[in-house]
Amino acid sequence: MGPDATAELPPWWRQAVVYQIYPRSFADANGDGLGDIPGIISRADYLLALGIDAVWLSPFYPSALADGGYDVADYRDVDPRLGTLADFDALVEALHSRGMRIVVDIVPNHTSDLHPWFQEALAAAPGSPARDRYIFREGTGPDGSEPPTDWHSMFGGSAWERVPGGQWYLHNFAIEQPDLDWSSEEVRDDFVRTLRFWSDRGVDGFRIDVAHMLTKDMTEPLLSRHELAELPRDGQHPMIDRDDVHEVYAEWRNVFDSYDPPRTAVAEAWVDKERVPLYASAESLGQAFNFDLLQADFDAAQFRTVVQDNLDLAATSGSSSTWVLSNHDVVRHATRYGLPHPGRDAEGNPARKHGVDWVLSGGTDPELDREGGERRARAATLFMLGLPGSSYLYQGEELGLHEVAEIPDADRQDPTFFRSPGVDKGRDGCRVPLPWSPDGPSFGFGDDGSHLPQPPWFAAHAVSGQESDPGSTLRLYQRGLELRGILQTDESLEWVETGRADVLHFRRPNGWNVMTNFGTEPYPLMVDEALLFSVGGPQHDLPGATTVWFTRES
Ligand code: NOJ
């Protein structure tokens, strides 16, 4: 293949498999109970053997961990407990030399309260330039002791916190995460510096946290929570998904495109469906997450609708679609599919507690069907990996890990738990350090403890045991990703009718077929199919909760 042919290949990210690492829980090289960057480097061959295209690192920056690292105190450094910038460079090298790319998380909506800017703002007088980088307001009530508005933080409780001297600042998430004011030139310039800083170090792309909330119209009088909720989401809402946020991303796009190859970005934007293409367009961030699959039940009709809707949506922006079944914010999919009504209240409505938006957070339930959940999770994963677009995997799902429900309250770390208070179990259960071996201190995570307690059942999921077991979930992921690499084809699919409401079948342009039985009754397979791969080995019937990949000549 000549150089010209290479230039015509679609960009790598369009159909990549991206593996999310939550750095503090992946591997601990220095035995302090907290995962670190040298730990990730020590597992680079594991990542290579898994067969992923890229690693996405959740925040590894200096942080007091008020929100698992999404409270960033310095955007251009590594938390000393996780390593150094030299370690980061070594990680980039370890991944690149093995043919993998690296994506880092950028958290632009808010800083940590320990960020020098916020410390400066606290020391400065009301109305000073230092306070203008954030959103400070006077309180209400005769002595200003009431918050400026009745707004709720996403994690529960008021969205305002009072500082000594009397003013209040806005924090849409934890108290320790003051919202930045994106009308400040200094804020904008600083993030451009940050994007360049990491791009210059060889980072291939960025995941943009809360991408839909940066710009705000804080013109007074501020509306009440109920008034805000009544407003249309038409790009003019004072706080959410404003059209003018794309002015920020247009500037970022220039930064991304000034590199060769261009740096990429994916938006975490919880917006109405028809507004997603704005974030995914080539003039903006280029790709956007859709979280529809992780909010769907293990159900053929729901999966088909989600897939078709999102392929149609991706076509309107020219981006590729993204698929996610698990991440660091939701109950692991093995557990969701093992519960009778995951994330639902008694009436079957999505559970939203105390204004907390994480529909599926909240630990597990005594009725968990562990094996059934794992089986359905494997089937859903193989279905997802057959789809056109990018799949985002979350560390530990390749081990079939369940949510850890049994974390004692005293060990919990997630602000959603404390601010609910205690009603929402929070997101710690999917962030427990990985088991690498069936025994030893912290199951091989490190030489000592683990910052969140690991349950005894982690032993059965350990990497070392699964590597040597051909029937393990890990081996299934490895084989699936290997085959996916070989089978990859154009970004389209064609549905094939199966005559059964609980069985989905789609075909990719090169004859790669994916069929999933979401029900319990076996489904007969045709005889002329060249079976590539299935959850349960070669078979003539497709059992319930099983996905099969095959090629068919015709
Ligand atoms: C989304 C992140 O995924 C979540 O973990 C975090 O708590 C919020 N953004 C706030 O940064």
C-alpha cells in the first residue's frame, strides 16, 4: 500500500475500541493502595493482549479526590501519588510502541477548590478579577445568608456554597468543584494551553467532561429551579447546552487540527438527542457519547431502537456512533442485567434520587442473578462490538466483574453517597481496584491494601485465572477484539428479520453477521453459516442470552 492509500484510510477513532482506565483503581506499583501510572505501564502487555485500540485515562491530575479526581487542582501535572510527568511520558511511549493510542480526560466545567485560581479567589475581595474566573454572587435574605437561588447540585443539596466574607459560589457538582466562568478570556486561554500541553506530550485525544455546561448566562434576575426546568432546551437555556458553548469548541478544533495527525475529542454531553450532532460535528468536538445502550434493558426491541436512532443521528453530524455499556459512573452491566428492575423504582420509573442524575447508580440488590447477569453482559458486549462505530469499554468488564455492593458506608468515597445523603449508594461499587491474581494482598492490585475494599468473590474473577481458562470472559473479549480487528468494515449495517421479537440479527457490508438471542428460547441457526464465534462454542441453536458472529457467503 503506497502512502496515498494510507492517507485515505478513515481516521482511527471512527471505529476504535477505547478502554477506559480509572487510574486509581487499575494497578498499584508502589504499594500505597492507590493505582498509579507505573502500575498501568506494568500492565501494558495486558492491554495489548486484550486487543484494544486506545486507552482513555480518567483524571490522573493532582486532586484531593473529592470527586474521584474530577476535582482537578492542576490541569498540567500528575498527582504525585500517581507518578510524575516523566512517568506519563513513559506511559505514552509504552502504549504507542505497542500500537495503542491514549486519550485523556479534560474537566473544564469546574476546578477543584484547591486549584490556585480558587484559592486566589477566596483570598480576594468580592468583585475582584480573581473572583471573575468563577461564579460568585451575593446571597439573598436580609443578611445574604440564603443562597442566591434554590438550584440543586447534580450530586444533591444546594448548588451554592458560602465563603468567608459572605459571597456564594456556584458548584453544579460537589462543593469542592466550583464552576468556572467561561466568559473569562483567561479561563479560555488557559484550557487552550492545557490542550496543547498534553497534545505536545503525544496525547492522541481528549474526553471532555460535562461538555454541555461550560457557558452560562448568569444575567440577573436568576430564575428559580422550577422556572429553569420549564424552559425549552433550545440552545438559549441559561445553564445547559447553550449554542455559544460551540464557540469554545470551534477554538479547540483549531488546536486539535493544528497537530498531525489531528487530535480527537469525544463529548460527554447529556443533551436532547437532536442536539447531540452539534457536539459530534467536525467543527466542534468531532464525536459524542451516547449513553442509550447503558440505559436500556437487555431487551431486543430497546437495543434495536437505540442502535438505529444513534446510527441515524451519527449520519446527520458525519461522525461515527459511540457505544457504552459500562463506565465509572454507572452500575456495571453484568449487575444491571442480573437485577429484576435495575435503576427503577417500585413503579418501574427510572430512579432519580435527590436530584442525582445518575439513573443507574445505587449499588445492587439481594435478588441479583450473578450468572445470568454475566451471561447477558457477554451477549450484549458481543452485540455492541459488532456494531459500526466506536465501543468504549470500562476496566474490569472484561473480567465479568459485578458491582461491589458490599462496601461499608465508612469506606465510601463518592460525593453522591454523602450528598444524597446515604440514599444513593453512589459510584464506588464500579471503582473497586481490579483483581489481577486470586490471592495475595489486594488480589495482585498492589503490594498492600486497596483504597476501596475488594470482596472475596473477586478471587474468581482474577486476570491470571481467566487468562488460562478458554471459557473465561477475558478470553472472550480477547478473541472478540481480535476478530473485530480482522472483520472491520464500512460503517453501516443491515437488519435481517428473524421472525422472533427477541432475536436481533444484523449484517455488515463484508458479510459479517451478528445475531443475539435476548430471550430464553433457543433460536435455530441456518446450516450454511460459517460460525466465527459465539458465547458458548459451535452450535446449531442459538441459546438464550447468547450472541453469535458468523459469515454467510450469499
Ligand atoms: C462526569 C464524570 O463522568 C463524573 O464522574 C463526574 O463526577 C462529573 N462529570 C463531574 O465532573
